[in-house]
Amino acid sequence: MYPSGLPHIRARSVRLPNGIGLRVLESGPPAGRPVVLVHGWGACVYTFRHTIDALAAAHRVVAFDLRGHGLSDKPSAPNEYETEALLADLVAVLDACALEQPDLVGHSLGGAIALHFALRYPQRVGRLVLAAPVGLASVPLRRVACLLTPQFTTRFASALTPRWLTSFLVRGAYGDPRRVTDDVIDQYWAPSQFPNYYRATRGLLHRFDWRALESTELERIGVPTLVILGGADRLIRDADRGARQIPGAIIVNLESAGHLGVEEYPEEFNAVLRRFMDSR
């Protein structure tokens, strides 16, 4: 599993005060401007593999697997995946890495975590980057997913994460499914085979705050903000309306990118990201 065999990325397990253990990756110069990467639902740090490499030349890059994902601990109780729990994890990661005010990059569900975090702890955020974020528009497919995952399905958790389903979801998250390789599918599928992965992803579907934030909330975002959207994103649509409610937000649309534009078009994505990070 990523980042095995990559010497420029340091991986460790961090035990948080709440007892949860999270896998944390670091790359780049320790004295570089810090940036923290927060991935989305069902994913892991692998989503940011190109972003880590692009930023590590000048930044101290920190990425971590959310609880229930990747190689992080996977509590089984549904209430372990409420919004407050994930915000507390992010606070604890920043404290464990001695980061006072890092830049924050959130993709998909990670974008919603970053939005809520910037509202709750504005003094802990330098710049905010939202990539195909939950929180700026409704997510109709989430309601469908909730209907398909009632509580009793947890009895069959081990049978509900086959490779073909991962392939279907990842290909659907690309603007052009032909760009998805077998290695990409395997990297996303492998973490899903750990016990409680299904319970974790189901818990997030049912307990996390997936709503589009109100304009009164978005207008309170007071840090420099970049929103990167995908023109071929089938999951997050019309997010530009919410993005325009964030004061001074820069909005960039990658026309051919799907929901996973961060990895589907890494050169374009990272060029936009670096320009924003390096601007004064």
C-alpha cells in the first residue's frame, strides 16, 4: 500500500488523546510552510499522492488517513463518525504535529471537514483549499447510498466491499473512466478489506453532516480560500453557487475533471494549487 518504498515520505501511527490511532504521512522540509491534506469518504492518503510530491519541495506536507480509513483505527460504533468526532481528530493531528496555523486542503468529504474546521477554529487555518468539496452543494447520491445501507447490512460487512464495487465507484469518480488503471483500483480496494471499513463508511454516510452550508455560515469564512471544481464531476454539482458565498474565494473549474480531479489531472490541479499557495 502507498507509500511503501518511497523514502521521501515518512509514515507513522499517531495515538490521539481520544485513543484513536491514525496513520500520518509527512514529506518535505520540516521548516517549510505547513499544509495539511484531508481526503474524502472511502478514500485514504493515496488520493493525494501527486499533491504530496508537488508541494513537498517547498512545504512541510502532512496527510493522514481519517478514522475508519486506510491504516487508521476503525471504531465500529456509528456515532464515532459524527462531524464533531472528525473535527476533534483534525485538532489532535495538528497538535501532535505541532502545527499552529497550517494551510488546509480538503477533498470531497475532507472539504466539508475543512469548512467546518475553518468555521469552528479560524485561528488554526492559514489558507483554505476546497477540492470538489461536500458542503457547498447538496449530494443527492448520498441519500441513495443511505437507502441502500440500512443498519442490518452491517451483519454482512465482509461481503459488501468487493473489488468490482471499488472499480465501479472509482471509475465513476473520474471524468474519463478510461484513465483509471488497475493499480489505482487496487490501492483503493486494499484498505476496504480491513475489519470495520464498511461500518466506518456507512457510519459517515448516516452520521456526518453532508448538508450544503447556509450562506450565513459561508460568509463567515475569513481566510483566503481557493475552490477547485471539476466540470465533469457527477457527485458535486452547482458548488460554484456556494463557493461564491465565501468572501474573496477564488474559484477554478477544471473542465474535463471528475470528482477525483485531484488525481485524474494532477498537473493542472497542482499548478492551480501551487499558484494559490505561493501567492501573497
